[in-house]
Amino acid sequence: MAEARFLIRKSYSEKSLTKTYATACALLASAIVIIILSVLLSQSGSAILDSGPSLLGTEWNPARNLYGILPMLYGSIIVMMIAMTLALPIGILSALYISETLSEKRRRVAKTALEILTGIPSIVYGLIGVSVLSLWVADIFGLQTGRIILTAGLLLAVMILPTIISLSEDAISNVSTQYRENAYALGLYRYEVIKDVILPQAKGDVIGAGFLALGRALGETMAVMLVIGSLDRIPSPAYNILASGQTITSKLGREVAESAFGSTHFNVLVLMSLILVVLTLSMTLMAHLIFRTTDAHA
Amino acid sequence: MPHTSPPALKVVTSNRAETVISTENFSAWFGENCVLSGINSAISKGRITCIVGPSGSGKSTFLRSLNRINDDVAGFRMQGTLSVNGLDLTSDNTDLTRLRSQVGMVFQKPCVFPRSIKENVLFGVRGQKMSRLDKNKLVEDSLRSAALWNEVSTRLDQPATTLSLGQQQRLCIARALAVKPDILLLDEPTASVDPVSARAIEALILMLRNTYTIIMVTHDIRQTRRIADDVLFFCDGSLIENGTSDFMFSKDCTERSRVYLNEEFCDC
Amino acid sequence: MLSRHALDKSLTGLIRVAFYISMALLLGLIFAISFRGISAISLNFLFLPARDFGASGGIFYQIFGSVLMVTIAAVLTLPIALGTAIYSSEYMRSNRKKRVLELTLLSLNGIPSITYGIFGLILFVNVLGTGISWLVGSVILAIMMLPTVTLSTVQSMRSLPVTFRENGFALGFSRAEVIRFIVVPQGLQGLVTGLLLGLARAIGETAPIMFIATAFSGVTVPVSVVEPVSTLPTHILALAQQATNPAALKNAWGASFVLLSIVFLLSLSAFYARTRLKNLNQRL
């Protein structure tokens, strides 16, 4: 009897130790996001107070206390749009090729290769951009410099391509074989099966993949920083992608180290970073919420 | 161990019907695994042919080869002669779209597309230009042939997923019929539905008999007894015996077939 | 209007073209880097320190700095990831809460790397006053790796059939013992895979560490934790900014090739771990 009580007490205290440890870890992990956001918020709050009106302007000149963030916002969006317009169609079509055409063995090789390609560090892309791509672009368009918005968009497109292909391919392969067999047995052509059966079913996950790629495109720093030209100006006319520009990330990459901590300059930079986080976090969360919804239907 | 069919077995079919499907020394593999070996068979037009045999005997693989739907399964290859409606299926140049407009298939598990009932029926003919009048007529004819019209005529625009499994299976039959094939392949069509729906589907198969050539894989010997004109008995990848239903269910067939068809036992 | 057959041929051709474009771009990338990088590699390059702001000399201390930072980052992440995975897989009952935890971790993945750098700059370098410190860099990298490692571990723990746990309880194990002897060994496969994948990503990161943990020149082996180190990615960055100098550029390619090789090795190890460790646990 006494032994039983001893055993019970022993296992109870052991359980507490593991449980405490696990709980502490989980709490820490959950808290980190909040900590990061709070830290950013704390530093950027004063920025709004100090330079409120100029923030929405288009001129960035710390010496004259002007902190217009619109050129950076514009740059981020334009670069992201160029990248998505190029990478999304090529990516989804490539994913269709891999999923619907390749034999199982070749498909696995392609998938492994893609996973490895998503791991290429962004600084390496930056190096290629600055030493190869920008020179090509300058040659093709006859420009003084190839460090322009277009180059950044092109580079980013190549960066997000493996991610889009990989995730879209997963989405397309997940459409159950039953649907495919029934459709082909009816004598439909491949493009009809893809258009009317597979893509409608895979639509959700593919859109989710798109959002993830979008988030990555907005948040990419090193590659964009080296090829965008660092010009704090919205080009005129605005659609001129052959001009240099600036994105939020390239601005941060270049100036955070050089601004004094606590200065208005620094605080505005932190504010921009906060805006960036809010944008990319929404993209990421939306993507994952979409993923789960389509899972639930499966 | 798979072995070739005993050679001198007479293929007993009705003399009046023409042969629409014939195979000669037909074999099939999934990778290294031989699932069919040396199948010699002839299937007659306008009759119901039931393919029976224990699990793993290759019946479904044989059926699925008749519309080349095995092509997309990893590692599948075939050898020998397989001729359907005059088309040689073992060549690489076979026009699969044309083949499947002549040979329709209904699968074991009903698979309706997430669309309306009407759109499901018309799914196989979407590429063809048809007036709205013709389309509506096709929908009605197909659903009537599939014994489903009375139940759904008032709700053709509702999602097909709202139908019961038995109704969904009949919808799949209607969908296959809308393509106007000559031959219908049915892979255990009543296996996934309730007994009442199963009987309804059997009744409709009997109605379809002369207009279509029907080949049906089934586990249900009693079902075979009820509706089959001809029977093919597979075991372990080989065609053990085939003949008219009268022949196969009489005492005149070989021991092995008799044991399987009466006691559902096969020692493979 | 084209016939169905013609449309089918067109689409099939279109997806093939798209695939070839993708493969050409991505493989061309690898090829270009390797081609330019290999010419810069030599034993001297790998084992000597940098000179002339990297335009000559080697990258020894950069390799050292990178390896040091990610190793410590892995050491920091591992226990937290394991603990969180255990909590999510074994102690959380409500599916909704599990989903919330999962989304929280996925959010961490969604934060841009430059933001991590700024976060580290504010919190550690300034508010906590650590100054430029390689350890802080490791901490930031550890945070970045956390979601990948945790989610991978959770996934492999979840793949354990319920009966294994039930058998453990039936034998009289406490929950902690079931976790320690049955669940964690199963989770190790996911842990190792996730760790290798996380390391592959972390070692290539520039933005999070470039203003909190690294310095460009005069850096050798740190003697304390509040010193900077030099790393491969930041070295490449500095060299890339001297792109007009061909010697610097050449070394940049060499450093990129070395970095890429390490990343590929880690990724391949992760795939190897994913397939082989699965069988190892069954043999145990």
C-alpha cells in the first residue's frame, strides 16, 4: 500500500517536471511574436508624433525633417507586382507540367531539385543581380545603369519561382486520382481535365501559395537592395520601371545601421518595418488559413 | 504463380453475336509484378459479360485496360494483342479520346464532380457544340436510361453532391451514357451502394443490354447469376475459363470454375 | 475557334515551355555560380584570412563565424523546439488551441528577415546594451529557426499511431515516461530534419545579423560573447558592393560557391534524414 502511494507520488512529480518544461517552451514560443511586435511598436510610436504629416509625403530628406515613406511603399508594391506577374503564370504552368506529365520517378527528382533551389540564399541572388543581371538589363535597354525597378522585379521573380512551383505542384497533385480517372474515362482531353476538374479543385491551395509568395516578395531585402538603385523617388511617369527606385526593405537595409538609435530617422525606419511586418504577416496568415480550409473539404 | 491459360480451351460464345473486343496472349505488369498473363478472350456485342474471380485475380486490371485508363498508373505496361471495336489498343498511336468516346466506364466508387446534376451529365460532351435544346434532350435521355430522371427532373441545377450514393452512381452511369458509347465498362458498380440501389442498378443494366455491350467486374456471384449472358472467370492473373452463363453455371464447366461459382472458393 | 485537339496540343506545349523556362533559369543559376565560383576556390582561399577588404586573401574567418553562429543557434533552438513540440503534441487537447499555436509559429516564419535584424538591434544591442555580439546573432537565428524545427518535430510525433502511447500507459508508464521513451524517439526524426533545414536557411541569412553581430574587417576568433564575428553572407554583401573591382568580385563568387555548397549539403542531409531516420526508429 505504502509502495503504491510512493509510486503515485513519484510519477506525479516527474510529470510535473516534463509538463512544466514543455509548457514553458510553448509559452516562450508563443510570446515571441508578440514581443517582436511590441518592440517595434515601442520604437515607432514617437515617429508618428514627431513627423506625422510628412510621412505621407513623397520626399525623404532627414536633414530637413522630411520623412515621406510613399516612394518606398510604391517601390515595394511595384517590384512585387512585376515579380508576381512573371513568376505566377510560369510557376503554375510548370507545376501543371510536373504533376500531369512527368512520370512518378521524374516528378520526385523535380520536386527534390525544387526544394533545394528554394534554399539558395538571397545574398547570392543579390550578387548575381548586381554583377550579371543589372549589366544585361542596362545593355538591352541602353541605360546608364541597370540598377532599376525592373531588375529588382526580374530578380525577385526568379527568387520566388521555386516556391510557387513547389507549392502549386503540391496543390495540384493533391487532387484525388478518382477525379482524374473519371474525367479521362469520359474522353476529355488533358487541357479540359486540367481546366474543368483539376484546377477548380486545386484553386484554394494555389491561391494560398500565391499569398505566401507575395509575402516573401514583399519581405525580401538583400537581392532587392543591391539592384534597385536606392533612389527615394517615385519615378515620373509612375509606370516607368526603367528608373531607379527604393523599396521598404532596401531602405531599411541601407540606412538602419547608419541612423542613430532613438533619433526620429531611426524611429521612422522602425515604423516602416512595422508596416512591412503587418503586410507580410497578413499575407502569410491568409495563406495558411486558406490551406486549412481546403484541407477540411478534402 | 501466374500461368498461361490452358491452350485448347474452347471459347464458348453465342454464335450469332459479333466480337467487339478480342485479346490474344495479352499480359500486363505493374513494375515487376505480373498481374495478367496470356489472356485469350473474345467479348460479344450487345451482351452482358461478367468478369468474376477472387481478389487480386486481375479482373479490374483487365477491365481498365479496355479503355487504357491504366496508362497513368506508375509502372504499368502491357503486351500482346488487345483490340476494341477494331482499334488496336497496344499501339502507342491509339487515339485515346476517340477510344473513350466509344468505350464508357463507371467506377466502383461514385465520383460526381462538384457541379450541378445537369452539368455532371453533360460533362463528357463539353467540347462538342450543341444547341441548348439538344443539350436538354441529351440530359433527359441519359437520365431516363439511367433510371434517374423521375427522381431529379425537378432539380437538375442542384449540386450533384446532394444525391444519395445510389443516385450518384446512377448519375455516373447517365454521365457515361451521354457520351453515347457502344461499350460500357462497369467496375463493381454496385459494391459501394445499398442493396436497394444495387437492385435498381441491376435492373437498369438489364435494360441497357441490347443497345450497349456491357462488361462488368463483380464480386457478387449471385448478381452474376441474375444478369450475366457470358462469364469470364479469372484467377491469379489468368483467364481460367469463359463461356455463356448457362454453360458456366451448369455441370459442364471445369471443376475449378464450378467450385468458385458455386462455393466462392478458389485455391490460388 | 480552335478545335479541342488543337487546344489540347497548345496547352500541352505551353506547360512544357513554361517548365523548360523554369528549369533553364534555375539550373542556369546554379551553373553560373559554380562556374564563376570554382575558379576562385583554392586551399589558400579556404584557409587564409581576408585582406584588402576581401579583395584578396581567403575566407577562413568568415567560414568560422558562420559555422559558429549557426551551431550555437541550433543548440539554443533545439530544447525550446522539442519542448514546444511535446507540449503541442502531448499536452494540448483542444484542437483550436493547437491551431492557434501552429499559426503563431507560422507567423514567426512570415516575418521578414530584416525585421528580425531591427528587432535584435533595438532589444539587445541598445535596450539591453549588449552591443554588437555574435551570441545575440545566434539568438536571433535561433528564433528564426524555431518554427521550422518545432513544426517538423510535431509532425513526426503526430505520425506515431495512438496505440503506441496506449500500450505505454497500459504498461504503467506515466505520461512523462511515455513521452520520454516512446514519443520523443519518434519525434527525433522530425527534429533532426527540421534542424538541418533550419540550419540551411540560417547560414545563408544576411539581414538579421548584419548590424547586430558582424563586422567586416579585422575580425578573427572572438574571445568573448560580446564581440562581432565575420560571416560568409555578410562578407559576400560587402564584396558585392565593390562589384566594380574584379578581384573583389571573384572572391565574392568564391565565397558564394562555398556558402551554396554548405547549404546544399545541409539540405541533402535533411532529405537523407527524412528518409533514413524513419526506418531507424522502426528498428529500435
